[in-house]
Amino acid sequence: MTATATKTTESAKGPGDATPAPRPTSTIGTHAALTSEHGQTRIADTVVAKIAGMAAREIPGVYSMGRGFARRMGQLRSLVPGSSEVSLATQGVSVEVGEREAAIDLDVVTWYGQSIVEVSEAVRANVIQRVESMTGLTVVEVNINVDDIFVEGQDEEPKEPRVQ
């Protein structure tokens, strides 16, 4: 919640005449509500998560997203005809969306040889830019957990064991 939503205003009559400042209404945890004089726009958490996931994947150096088991299940789901790309776009992303702010957590896998610091900073900057420009929300934090690194050739079939 923003500090301005909880402040009270005092009139010239004195401190006893404090009235609460108007607060926009929203369903915290499921939607962000952006209110103007012409109406209200509600943005679902899943929309913010999808934007953040797609923005993270735009950065060179991000191999995939999600933690071990969830990442494997996502790979299997992508092989099923007619499977939804929504779940793939939000894999490895969790968000908290308030009335005017969003906090985002990402689980990423980077390529071996890439600077994890540079990739993380690029992901963070792109996610903030995309979410803020597309939703009007202020992104207060983007936490990045580098869950693994991908080494080219590691997903190949194992070779025959040298000993039996």
C-alpha cells in the first residue's frame, strides 16, 4: 500500500477535524485497480506475471525459467498438442500486486559462460520497464533466483556406461 493512501488531511480548523484521504478500491491479491475520473481498469495478477515472464525471456543469457521439477513439467506440457502457452509464460514467475505497486519474483536458468550479474541486471531492468509501461503499476522490487545454469550438451542422451 502506498503511503498516500493511509495519510489523513487536516483542515484549517485544527487537528481534530482530520478526514481520511480517498482510497481507490481494488481486490488486493487478484487484481490491480487503476481508477480515473472516467472509470476503473482492473489488471489481473496473471497478466502482470505473463508480462514479467515474457520480458525476462527476451534477455539473451536466460535459458529457461522455473525450478527443477516445474521446469521439467513445463517442458513435457509444451510437447502436448493444444497446451496453453500461458502456463509456459508464467513459469518461474510469482507476483504480488497491490493497488498501485507490484513485487515480482523470478526463478531463472542462465547459460554457462554468461555473467550472472549482467544477465540479472538486464532481466530486472527489462521486467521493470515492461510492467510499468504496460500496466501503469510501480514495480517496487524484482527478486531473481538463479536456480541453475545450462551447459550446452547436458540434455543429450547419456552415453553407454564405461563399466558394467
